[in-house]
Amino acid sequence: MQLFYAPDITEDIYTLSELESKHCIKSLRLKRGDSLRLTDGKGNLFEASIIDDHSMHCTLEITHKKYIGSAFPYHVHIAVAPTKNNERYEWFVEKAVEIGVSEITAIQCKNSEKTKSRSPRIERILIAALKQSLRYVLPVFHSDTSLQTLIKTAKETQKFIAHCGEEEGPTPLLQQVCKRNTDTLVLIGPEGDFTPQEIALAKEYGFTTVRLGSNRLRTETAALVACNTIHFVNA
């Protein structure tokens, strides 16, 4: 059954947004009396019945509510520098939500090619991917955050920084050091990579340097690999 997004649902009678109404009535051709499911993005699943099948303001009666919460007992936070090509970053956001990211931060680094992320459009991508993957907690997106600020304020239990620079000793793969059922943050730099100073600062604040494999990856690919690796470790 199709999942709809209703972030402000509070009463037993609820009217879908214009966009969701059009999708419900015009695209899916649902009608009065049909049942559907909604989420508020806060972990709740609602079952409802259509009582007014207007294509601009479809009205529902909520028949059941259940708290589902997150699908995972751990928090996955990927902090990744915006790419020069917006579509590549948006592709990462969409796929990361489908895989199971909890939080995304667009970090600004010394070598960043782009200094602004497109928050309103990314918010729409987050919601669409949430519905597509049948998740009930909307991932948090932070736009345009300085790397230094994130490094100094990160609260996750385990923190990693993936980079392409040379290390004095062998750099472990993420899957070799990532612990199960643990809140995790991974930093992914821009195409020009993190600077030695940025890496040093991250280490100073408890970040562990890791590799994501033997190949050199694009920024958005590396970020998606990091997200998937965390879930692989927890499988």
C-alpha cells in the first residue's frame, strides 16, 4: 500500500497537502472509502480512510495509529561535502535514505567546490525517499555546516574520517573497526579531499581514519559506501 507524508497530523480528521492530494486522487485514482497509510516522519504509522476525494484537498479519517520508530537500533550520520554537480549530491541523499541513513550534514571544507546546498529541494528528496522505502522516521538534514564546528560538537559514540591521504601506518577498512549497534558518524570530504590540517583536527577530537576500499571513489559514492558499510556490519 502507498505511504503518504503527513508531518502535521494531530486530529482524527486530516486533509492531505495539495501535492499529496493530487498524487492520491489523480495519479493513484483512489476514491472515497479507500484506505491508505500515512506517516508523520516521527516514527508513527497511521491508517486512514478517504472521506472526501477532492484532488486538491483530499480529506481522511484516521482509523488507527501505531508507533513504529526507527528500523535500526543505531544512528547513522554521514557528513559529506556538497558536490559541484547538484544532481550527484541529490542522488546520494535519495539512496542513503533508502538504505537507512539517520542524519546527513553538508559540510564546508577547505577544498569544497561548492559552498551551498539546496535545502528545499533536498527536503523534498528526503520525503520522497522516505515514502519509497516505507520508513517512518524522516532523516535530519543539516545544510552548510563548517567541518570544524561538526568535528568539535559531534556526539556520536564512534567517529570516523575517510580520506585518500597517506598515513604513517596501515589505515583500517571501515568494516574492520566499526562496532555493531553503535551510533556512528563518518566524514566524507570534497573531491579535493580533506587537508592535512582538517584530518589532524579530526584525530584530535577522537575521529579514527578509515578506508572504504582499494578504489578511489567520487564523493557521493564514498558517502553511500560508508552508509551501506555500517548497515552491512550490523546485518
